[in-house]
Amino acid sequence: MNSNLRQKFLTGAMVLLVTVFVIPGFAGAFTQGQCRHEKGFGMKKHHMSPLGIWQNPKMAQELGLTDKQIQGLKKADFAHREKCLELKSKLDALHLELEKLFAAESVDEAKVLQVAQKISDLKGKLFVQRIESRLKVVKLLTADQVGKLKMFRSHHPAHRGKIDKTGKTRLKQKA
């Protein structure tokens, strides 16, 4: 009886160990690079507008931004982000509508193409918003400050090449 209880205990312990450590590993729960710590209130910064340079005190100091320039960048940045949020919200709604159309019993090709065209139009508007934000930066900064900003951006890994999973930068190959 004692050995039977001991065997049940060991079997239970093994099942627990397999459940906790082995299965999640096979499922990819511990893959490298999946946990990214974003700054801010859940906002992703990888597509941040150049208008957002006012948020980086070191960058503002290096560029020699005046209070007037910082206020102008702030105002333009918030206006830009509000417009982008509105467009992205509409874009998300259209993506959902497109999914519904494809999930229907019979796919209405005309409606699918109509929604696809609306999605394309919104993506174009988002692209124009990004271009307008870059133009606004050029208007607010002096030529010297724009040159310094370009130099800083060219030294940033995201603009030089891709960062692999180990955190090392791989330079882009010139064709």
C-alpha cells in the first residue's frame, strides 16, 4: 500500500513538471524577443512621428530647441496623433467589416472590393499624415537643427539596419 501511494505521488509530480515546464516550451511560451517593454501608456513608439522629438529632453537639448519650437512641436504632434488615431480607428472598423464579408456564406465580391478601396484610401491618408508631420518639423526647426536631426536619425539602429533577435544590428546591404 505504501509503495502504491509513493508511485501515485511520483507520477503526479512528473505530470506536474511536464505540464509546467515542457509543454509551454514546445508551445513557444519562452521564445526570445516576445516580451517588449513599451514606454508610455500602452503606446508603441516604433512608428513615432518626428514631431515627437519634444518628448526627448536630451534630443531637445542637443538640437537647441527654443521654448517656442517645443510648444509648436507639441501642438503639432498632438494634432497629428489625434488625426492618425481617428484614421486608424476607421481602418480597424473597415478591416473588421472585410472579415465579416469574407466570413459570410456567399462572398459579395462588389462589397469586398468597395471595402478594400476604402481601406486603401485610409492607408493613403495615413501616409500623407506622416509626410505632413515631417514637413511641419522642417518648418518649425532651423536648417542647422534639421541637419542635426538627420544626423541623429542616421545613427539610430532602426535607420541603419535591422536589429536581430540577439539585439545586434545588421547593416543593410547596398545593392
